[in-house]
Amino acid sequence: MIDAVHSTARTMTDAEKTAHIREVVGAAGQQLRERHPWLEHQDAIGLGIMVFSLAGMTGCAWLYAEGSLSAWLCVPLVAMFASLIHELEHDLIHFLYFKHRPWMNHLMLAVGWVVRPSTINPWIRRRIHLHHHKHSGTETDVEERGITNGEPWGIRRLLMIGDGGMSIVFRALSAPSLRRAGRTIFRGLAAYFPVGLFHFTVWYWFLGFHLLDGAARLAGSPIGWSDATLADMRVVDFLTVVLVGPNVLRSFCLHFVSSNMHYYGDVQDRNIMQQTQVWTRWWLWPFHLFCFNFGSTHAIHHFVVGEPFYIRQWTAPQAHAVMREVGVRFNDFGTFRRANRFLGFA
């Protein structure tokens, strides 16, 4: 049976393959809903996941403040809860929750932004993300270009993946004119204003203080900081552990995975078969842990946009099977050598 499917797939166009994947995945989702009628309460599920995630983040912060949770455990735990909220934001952008009560949709977007301050304004992201679905992997795909898709690999790309502020700086430095550089900086700061600017202020303050303090101690000349400075740093350290640091970790993992499982630069516009691959290798779990298995399931979303993230996780086995059958790529790690180009696959 599988051989027969593969034989048929070789004669199918990419449009026919896309339609076949949509049919199979859509049917799997419908069968799941028939077996579990509670899945029809999509708005309530989305709100429940957000409340659960916020409670988890708040609980970790409280335990850390009480001295019952170490910083090394608090950071990854908060990052995992924040990754759930990131998936919610993505679904909210597609109006999968509270479509008929837009004030709730906007409220959830706002709350999600506050607890994930390393991200851009979600209403700006909505516009560029919907464009990403129409023209994924092309020059106008600002969302993927913004997280380094298509960039050659090196220290520059590594720094840009891990830090949105550094990404703005590097893009401004490589702009062809001073005017374009200024526009890049202005648009970047506007996209992050005001929540993201708070994130970068705390993060750079934390890094700058501890790098300077550590260097001085190693040199044998410790700095005698004032009581006011040390008091400020206690606040900065706390915010870094319970909010900023977890989102640095989460963003790095998400951007590393997303920018490399999407193709860029030589794809046919609107050809979904060329837009993404699927990552399923075991060694990716340290990254997938903080971006909710994104590399394994996001390609499914490109084919079937209207399913919430928890349905994609549930129907992934069926989706992966049909995607393999018609030739969607799995674990194409040559993308690192090719700067995410689609051609050159072996």
C-alpha cells in the first residue's frame, strides 16, 4: 500500500500533494473532535491554557523569591510555560480563539506580550505573519528574515538569533545607506516598543553589570558598588531570572529551529511543498523543549492553518506519515550549509 502511494505521489503536482496532505490532516483532526467532543470548546481551552501558563510562571517566580527554587531551575521552567503562551499567541494571530469576541482576543495578545517581552508587538506580528503564510521564503517574508532565515552561518547569525537588539544593530550596519540604516533602527525599535525595550534594558543592564563586576574581580580590583546600585541590581537580577532570562532562552531555541526548518531564497512563491521541512531527530529535544516541539509540528500548520497547536501535536503521527509519502522533507540538516536554500538537497 505504501509503495502504491509513493508511486502515485511521483506523478502528483505539488498543488495536488498539498491538497492531499490537507485532506488527510483535516480528516484526522475531525476524527479527533468526534472522539473528544470537549475539543469543540476551543475558546475555553485557549483561555485555560493561558491561565495555566500564567499560574506556572507566577508560581515559579514566587518560589524563587521565597528561596525554594534555584535560578538554574526557575529559568527553564518559566521558559517552558512561556513557550505555551507563544503557541497561544500564534493561534490568536490566526483568530483561532475568541474570533467573535475580539476584545478577548486583543486582551490575550496583550497579556501574552507582557509575559514574553523578548517579542515584537503582536499586532505588528499579525500583519507580517499572515504575509509570511502567503509568501513564505521569499524576499518579502520579513518575519523569517527577521530571525536570520537565509543568512550564512557564523558568529553574526548566532548573535542575531539569540538577541533581537543585536539583530537590529547588525542589520543596520549592513544597510546600503545611512538612510536605510536609520529606517532599520527606527522600525526595529518601534516593533519592540514599549515591552521589548523594557526586556532589552533589563537584559543589557544585567549582562553589563555582571561582566564588569566579574572582570574587575578577576583582575584583583573588585569595584566598591554603592548600596543604591546593589539594591537596583537585586531587582534586575530577580527580573532576569523570572522573566527576561527565560524569554532569552525560549526565543533563542524558537528562532534557531524556525529559521532553519523554513526554506528561504529559492522557493517558488506560494508553493507550500517548498516552504518547510520537519525536524524529528532526538537531539533536537533540548531546543524543542523550549519552543513546544515547533520543528516537528510547524510544517503541519503551513498546510492546515486553522488547527490550534494542541491539535497539531495530537495528529502529528498521521500528518507526518502522509507528508513523508508525498515527499515533504524530514531532517534536512544540509540547510545549515546552504543558508536555508531549498535547492542542493541530497
